[in-house]
Amino acid sequence: MDEAPPAPRMPPEVRGGTLGAAVTWGTFGLLVGLWGVTAVGRVWRAPPASFAATVTFLPYEYAMLGAWTFGVWTLVPDRRLPPATLAAVVLTAAALWGPSLARTADPTVGLPLRVATWNVRRLWGPATALGRPEERRRAVACVVEGVEQIKPDVVALLEVSAVDIGDLSARLNLSCIHGDYMGVDQEDLGGLAVCTRGDAWAIRSGERRQFVDDQDWSYAFAEVAHEDHVLNVFAVHLQPYAFGTSRIRKRLGQGDPQALIALSRHGDSVSRTQVDQSAALLDQMERMKDPAIVLGDFNSTRDTALHTALRRVLVDTWQAGGRGFGPTVRFLDLLPLRVDYVYASRTLGVVSASVPALDCSDHRPVVSDLRLPR
């Protein structure tokens, strides 16, 4: 019987020589570089767009480094550094995005509360926004079915108009506070809403609020109550990178050499704006005595500095009660990313968090089951 050919290996002079050492130490250097990006990304409040993009895709960068390190190990199996580097990559990824070690709340203790956030983008604008009225009717019906499946007590709906909220409220027994993003107060413009479903929780008061006084971009706030329990609920949608880029994209299509510089500057500006908006939220919450819940689309991943700041004060309910990566969107319809969050005050217990497989929009909802101390 013929023997199987041996596995490919580097020649001895390469494995033990300068090239083998350079490859293994270079691979370890890549890991150290990723550690540096991870650490700096958590404290750099308003990085340039290029660095923000690097932080956004950190999970995939660690995955690629792990695959590369495994390949190096197979080629230089006699060296100790590649397996050690691979172990460090795996442990770092597990620490950053693995299951949380936080203890979840006892589901039998306290007042139950189910909250959800959902960016239902397809409902944007007037009845003709999707091209044909029947398309909008199907989109509304899909969202109605999704909310009935989730059964939230409190839900934040994003990228919806006042017309949309009127339709959904009538069909889902919702009570809502709605505001458009720019404060124009037109019924067919997109915005966001805080809604209670059913009779258990009621909206005491609410309004559209600007994040920062000199910026039009807004969020929706509502004070909701059940008997003697009061919660401050924020529906937020931090400014997206796509906002205001239509002219820049047109210039790119025309071959304008300055368009790339303009796009980079726009990204830098959005990064700073998002930090200002999240800081304004925290400032608002510090002035309130009742617990808070922040629901919405942050247009950023958990490894950025703004989420580090939020986690110092609030609990990321997915990190506390979810399982897995928890993606809510797909970048370019390919790479899963988590950009939608439910944050809660530390006095609220987190039982579980989930991302239902509902495809009414390009975003999936985030659902969290909480417990309020009685």
C-alpha cells in the first residue's frame, strides 16, 4: 500500500532560519497591533473615519488574524510562538464578544417588563415612498405581525412617520410619542417613537428633544408608568454616516478628486457628532431620579468609545442576557454587525435578550426581558 504524501512544510532552512522567525514574530506583531486598536478605540472619543471603520470591523480582523496564524502554525509547526499567538487571538475574541459572565436576574423576582427596539426602515415617508401603496401595506402588515410576535410592553420604533405610527397604533393597541428627526413636524417625514402596548404601562408624558441645542437631530423621550413604577425611556437614532452624503456621492460619480477628502471629513464630523449625542443622553439621565432605558440604532459597534462610556453607567442588555454575536444588520448585505441596542439602568435586572429573525426591514429588532425591583 502506498504511503500518503507528507503534509507540505517549509524547508528546514526556512523553518529554522530568518524567514521563519520573521513570519512568526510578524504575526505576533499583528496581534499586538490589534490589541492597540482595541484599547485605543475604547477611549478615543472622536476618531477619524478611517480609524472608526477599523474599530467597526474588529471581530472580522481578529478572525482573519486567527486564520492566518493557524496557517503559519501549519507551515512552521516546530516553533512555539504561532500556537501561543493563536491561543491569544481566541482568548481575546472570547473576552470581547463571547458569552457574558454577568449573572442574569431571577425571572421569578420583580415586575416583568419586555422592551424592544426596531428600526423599520421600509416604512419611511408617505404612502408612495416604497414605489407603490401595496408595498407599504405589506411592510406595515409585516411589522404588525412582528410586534404581535414579540409582545413588548414598551417598544421604540425608528425611521417611521407620524402616518406610520397612526396605522400601527390602531392595529396594535399602541400609545405613542412620536417626533421626526429634524423637528419639521410633518406627518409624512421619518422619525422615531416610544410606544407602550396594552394597558399595563401608560405614557405619562413625552416629547421630541434635540440631543444638542445647536443641532436639529432629535430623539424621542417618554416617561412611562405602571402603578408606582416609573421609567424614563429614550428612543435614539444617532446620526448615520449616510446622512448628508448624497452630494459627495454625486461628486464621486463625476470623478471629482476632492470628493474622497470631503467624504473623509464628513465621516470625521459624524463620529464627533455621535459622541456629542451619546454624551448628551448621559447628561440627561444623570438629572433624572427614576431608572432609564435607552433603545435604538447607534450606527456603531460596541467596541467604540461611546459605548464604553454608556456601559460605565448603563447595562448593555445583550451583553448581560444575550447569546452569540447578536447582529442586527448586514453591512453591504454580507457582514453581520450589531448596531441596535437596549441599555438599561443598573437597578433593572436583565433576564434575557434576543434578536428575532424578522426581515420586515434591513434591521432586526432587539428584545430584552427585564425585572424591576418591587
